[in-house]
Amino acid sequence: MKLQSISSFRHRVSCFPEGGVSLKYCMQCSLCSSKCPVARVVESFSPRRIVCDALLGLEDEVVFKDGVWSCLSCHSCLEACPMNVKVSYLITFFKNLAVERGDVPEGVVEEVKQIFKTGRTLSLSSAVEKRRASLSLPPPPSVNVDEVRALLKEFVNVLGGEREG
Amino acid sequence: MNDYSLFLGCLIPFRLPFIEASSRMVLEALGIQYEPLEGASCCPDPIGVQGVSFKAWLYLAARNLALAEEEGKDILTLCSGCFETLKTAREILLRDPALMEEVNEALKRIDREFRGDIDVLHIVEALYRVGPRRIESLIVNPLEANVAVHYGCHLLRPSEVLGFDDPENPRKLDVLVEALGPKSLNYNYKDLCCGAAMNNIDRAKSYPYIKLKLESATKAGADCMVVACPFCFMQYDFGQLELKRKGYDFALPIFYYTEMLGLALGFTYKELGLAFHRTSVRPFLEEKLF
């Protein structure tokens, strides 16, 4: 039963399009952790351990909110890996899984909601509008929000921040 | 090709318009043609949005790429986040025909198609292609200063896809800075991430990254720092104000590269909107330039 769940989790990881299959090449050398800027600052953070837990199929350990969301996605780990394991993209996939469980920081939900609402992460404040005018800048290009929404319609639950379960 | 679709992104036009102004000015001064890309959305953010849903990130990036393909011009980005998103999304789709078909199926709903026939460049790359020597020949205000160059992450990595420079020992931005007169310093933590990705999670958790960087650059004798990304800019420029409240006193002027280039080409403090920086660049410029 346990073994089955290990292989089913690893199978799900391997289906992730950007580097999912690379998980199995990890030999736990720790170069990823030695190059990780987060590990320099946050003692408990280790990309090597996240990959190790994934190899062992320990989904609950891997998809742990405060763990994966500490990652800055700087890709130092991916660049350092002698086995071409796409560590940073694996962590992205684990963030996606955390979101499915509702483990997502509020600020990230807000950012995504804003994109769904306006097509962008930020809107124009009157102060910035004045600054743009003082710099002789034209108004920023427009976005067709309806197109953005139509394209993303199957993600509305995730992007709207609505949680499952 | 010397004619681009300028992808402005979110942070620059809506928070840091002076970076847009200096970029437009130097592009025009160097005779590089551009037209802002109409209709584009957020790139989207390669950390937050990709972290929420990789597929949604890919779909939206593909739409932005499709818009630029309709214009038939390569994309020029000012933000390293936009650069990474658009360049990696293009590559991911071109390498995976099944995924490209899926994305194009979705794009059909809005009458668009991703083909992958235009490239994505960061403005630093476009300026490097103009050539450091040609830029040097156009300078009217050479600058004598020690500069801490900061590349940031998303201009360099993943290097296999972005192909901007050697990720271990990048040189292009140093060379472009030195073309303006300054000396680019070696300093500890030159490759350290600015930590901006922490901001919508827990702002205070990004302070240690800012502090380490500023301490190290200051210790090495930097008169100022040059960055290539608006997120790095905001971290170090605005971040200095926040760190001051925590009792850490830095006074290191931060320039986005086109601002320093703009000064060297003869544009003024006022034209470049340098007064909008949160950490004043005035004392530095009075000493070095005026």
C-alpha cells in the first residue's frame, strides 16, 4: 500500500511538463542546497530535502506550505545540478499541488485575482498617472480582459482563489 | 532586426514609470525602433502565477507571445521576470508539440495562435548588440565611479534556455557599465538574489537578502549599484528606506541600467525622473557628474 502511494506520487511528478521526469536522476549530492540563497537565510529550507521527500513519495512533507513557498524560484539549484534535475521547476509543481490543497499565501492569491480582474498585477494610481505625465509618457497600453478571462476559464477556481474541499 | 515590440509589463509602467522613460529615451537616442505591445496582459509573473498554476501561466504567456507574433517583431522586455516568462514559455512550447497543441486549442477560443516565430530579448541584450564601443563613442558625460553590478536571477537562469550570458561569471552588464566610464567592482554576494519573490508572501522575510547585498556592496567600496530588473531596483531602492526603520543605515544610490546610460548620453536628472527614486541619487551625481 505504502509502496503503491510512493510510485503513484512519483508518477504524478513525472507527468509535470517542465522537468517532472528529471526527479529520478537526483543522487542527493546537495549542490542545489549549497547554491540556494534561501538556504543561506532560512535555516530550515533545503531543496535537497524537498527532492528527497519527493523521491520517497512523502507528499505531505513535500507539499508543505511554509516549505515550498519559501522558494524564490531563482533557479540556482537547477543551474547547479550535475544531473540536470530541474529542482526549481519541481518545487513549482509542488506549489501547484499546495494550491490544490488550499495552502497558498494570501498575497499570491490576491496577485492572481488581480490578473483575472484587470489582466495585470497592478493598476494605475492617480499619483503614478501624474508622474507619467510629468515624464511625457503616453498612457500604458490597454489589455483586453475579456480575452484573458476566456483563455483562462478552466482555471477560474484556482485563479479566483476558491479552494477545494 | 532592429525593430521591437516593447513589452512594458506591470511594475514599470504602474509603479516605476521613470524606468520606462529612461528606456524609451536611450532606445531613441541609439536609433532602436520600438512600438509598445498593445493588448498584452501581465507576462505573467514566473514565480507567483507559475506557482499557482503552471498551465495558466503558460496559456497567458502564449497569448502575449501570439500578440507579438501578429506584429511580426521580436519582443523587447525591460523586466527580467517578463524576460524569463516569455522566453521560457516559448521554449517549453516549442519543445513539446503535444503541449503546444493543447495551448493552441485554448488560444483558438480567442482567435489567436502561438507559432514561436519571434524571439524575446531583454533590453540589456539589445544594448549589448548595439555594442559597448558604439555606446562609448556616443557618451557626452563620462562617469567616474565604482559600481556594484547586480544581474539578478531571471536575466541569467535557466541559462540553457535564456542564453543571455555565462550564469557563473556573467560579463555583459559589467562591460556595458564600464563603457560609460565606471569601474565594475568584484564584491561578495554579487550573485545573490534580491529576494523580491518573498514580497507577496511575507515582506519582512526578504529583508535579509537586501541587507546582505547592500552591506557587501558598500564594504567593497561601491558608490552606487546598477540593476537590470525593476523588482531588484525596488528591493534595493525602496528597501533601503524600510531597512532604515529597522536601524540599518545605507545610502547607496540604485540605478536601472538605462538611467545611468541616459545620464552618460546627456539626459538630465529631471528628464530621467531621478527625483522619484526613494534613495536619493543627488549627492552621488553632484560628486561624480556635476
